[in-house]
Amino acid sequence: MTATGATVAESSPAYFDLTGATAKARANDAATARFERIEASQQREVQATAAQARVLEAARIARTAERQAVAKKRALAAALKKAEAERKAREMWLLPIKGATFTSGFGWRWGRMHEGNDFATPVGTRIGSMSTGTVIFAGVEGGYGNKVEIEYWDGTVSVFGHMSEIDVVVGQRLAPGDLVGLSGNTGHSTGPHLHLEIHPDGGAAIDPAPWLHNHGLQ
């Protein structure tokens, strides 16, 4: 008998209807799973996008580095080419006068040593520097008359004698072909000409003819 006086057999059966709750729970679980799948998919997309971005950035950096390397290589090649051209320009050799006639060679003359070559040319013929160098003497000296000495980049010294006009001063820097002065007939001279001497390393004079030939000057 129950507290109300009814017997157990007479009491209504007690039970819970779980159908709605179960369905709701299942729906929630399905929604959660669907959300997690979407979230995972989005995360994979984000990761894939980030990975692709890293690949693209690495490729961009590689291309930039390659372009910079190529540009650097080209710049270096251009600089070397320019430096070589400048070196050749500095170290080129030229004849001091044009159109002159060889008249006297290196050797003994009338009991004295003739230490150069003579080139007949009219008074006033232009005389140019034979290469890049510095004037170490410019003035009058005995039988040379008006004389100029130039020390070139390799230590060779040239001597120009019998000039009618000197257009340089001691210490002046000269490039190949720069005006040195004009040919003449000063000093001990038998006629208008240029007296040319060559002194390797500033030492004793040598025969200019083979030296000129070896330097491509004819």
C-alpha cells in the first residue's frame, strides 16, 4: 500500500520519455561533428594557403637572388671591361711625331756616341707624349737645345731633343698623345729634326728602333 492508500498494483507506471532528448543530443552531436569537419577543412585550407604562400615567397626570394647575382656578375664584368679599357688606354704607346723620315740611327758618330734616332721633319711639327707619363725635365741642355724628358708608367724615359717649342713643365702629367711641344733645329743640329732617345727604367740609352718595333710603333 502506498501513502495515499493505493496499492502498488493500483499505482500508475512511472517512466521517462527520452525520445526528444536523445534526438536533440544526436542533433547536437551531428552539428558539433559537422562544425568540427568544417573547422578542420578551413584549417587545412589555411595551412595549404600558408604553405603555398611560403613556396611562392621562397620562389620570389630565389628569383630575386638570381637576378641580383646576374646583375652583380654583369656589373663586375662591365667594371672589369672598363678597367681593362682604361688600362689599355693608359698603357698604349704612340709615335711622338707623324710623317717624319728616319735619318740617323743609334751608334758611334764622328768619335762620339749617338744615343738615339733622328727623324727629319719640318720645324713646328707637333710632338706628342708616347704614353702615360710625367715630365721630369723641360728646358735647354747643351747640344740637345730645347729638351724634354718624360718618365712613363713602366719606368721608360724618352728624350726629345732640338725642339723649337716646349709646351710642358716639370711634374706635368701626360696622357698618350698629349702635346709636348714642337720640333725644331735648336742645339747641335744639322737640320730640322727630332732626336729621340729611349732609356728603359731610366737607365742607359738603347737603340730606339727595335724598342719601337717591339711596341708596335713603325
